[in-house]
Amino acid sequence: MTTAAHFTAALRDRQRLIGYWSLLDSPVAAERLARLGYDYLAFDAQHGLFGYQGLLNNLIATDTRGSTAVGMVRVEANDPTYIGRALDAGAAAVIVPLVDTARDAADAVAAVRYPPHGRRSYGPMRAQLRIGPDPADTHEQTAVLAMIETADGLANVEEICAVPGLDGVYVGPSDLRLAIGGRSSTDPDVADAFERALTRIRRAAETAGIAAGIHNGDGASAARRLDEGFTFASVAADVVHLQQIAATHLDAARKGRA
């Protein structure tokens, strides 16, 4: 069984999975991250700094010797072109943003599956070397995840989770907090409503028997959400952590010469 097949089977079985989120187009960094023990590396093509060549290079780098991770892509939009290109480049899973309705989720599923189950155009390019290439094998080894991050997505989450072929949902906490009335992406005044929203999403996924994932700023937060019942969690993100650790070392160096 391929790494992608193992990952997708575990995801669909609602096993605990931990990933790392990347905004920077750095294949060398991806090679190092892939060897650390994470289950997936998620490359953000929506808000990150990736062009298509960068996305391709980072997915290739994820397959480095000793890698434990598969490559995942948050695509730019719920569009067959973006979804198909990410999969053709070798992504084992796609996260589709701004899914508001069951129809949106069904469209995302259709973009991932080949006919007669969907409308993905056949041309797997790099993917054929490691995922598939036969449609039935490809369907077994690739996953589609719908982001729940809007007021409509939250209102329709039970119907979204029930869409046939959807493998999981993924919470975008910044947008979701804004969607429920937060003045900022971290507004503490809506904390209770935010936690209720997370509980609703988590329970909807559990009832439907699909995976439930969430974005986190650090490992401790990811552990908390997994303990609450989320089945996969991302630790985010390389550009933020680079700045944090650089600032920590700068502070230590300045104190050392004081």
C-alpha cells in the first residue's frame, strides 16, 4: 500500500493525524519537515506564496527519502481547474475553501473524482507515478476535505457532512470566528460561541462518519483539539514559526550581552 493509500485510509477511518502547514515556497524546508514524523504537509495555495511550479516542487520534495508525510493542498477556490492541477501534481488530498452548502461540497467531490463518479479530467502527470493511476485506485488514495469557515457553512454543516464521497471537513478558525461576529480573527468576546460552533462541526462529522480537522497555531492547541474529538489537526505555520524562533534567539542573544 502506498503512503497516500495509508494516509487516506487512516483519514477515512477517523484515526488521529497531525500535519504541518506551509505558506512559504521552500522545497528545501519541505524536505526537512517531511522527515520529522508529521502525517501530512499542507501547502496553502489560497493564502500562501505558491505559484504552480512552487506547489509542484514542494510536493516533489515531500516525497524525499525518509518522509513520513503526504502532500496536501489547500486550493485557491472550489474550482475543477485548481483542484485538478493540485491532484495532477501529486497531492494526496485537497482542502477546498469557502464551502457554504451541500451543493458546494458535492461540486468539490465531483472535481476530485473521475467519471462516472465526478468530472475530474484525466491527465495525472506526476500523480501517476505515486497515486493511481487507474481511476479506481486514485479514488481510493485521494481525499477531499471541505472547509467550514463561513456563517452559511456552519448553518449547513450537517448537510455538508452528509454529502456522499466527502472525506472530511476542516475548520478555518480565523474566518469562522469572524463569521460568528468576531471583531477580529482572535476576538475573545465570541469565545463561547466559537467553542459551540466547533462542537457542532465536530459532532456533525462524527455522525456522518467522516474526518474532522482544524487549523492550530501551535502543537499544544492541536493536542487539545484532538483530545476534544477532532480527528486531524494542522500546526501552523512555517513563516510564523520562523519569525517566532528568530525573535526568541535575538532576545536571548541581547540578554546574554546585557
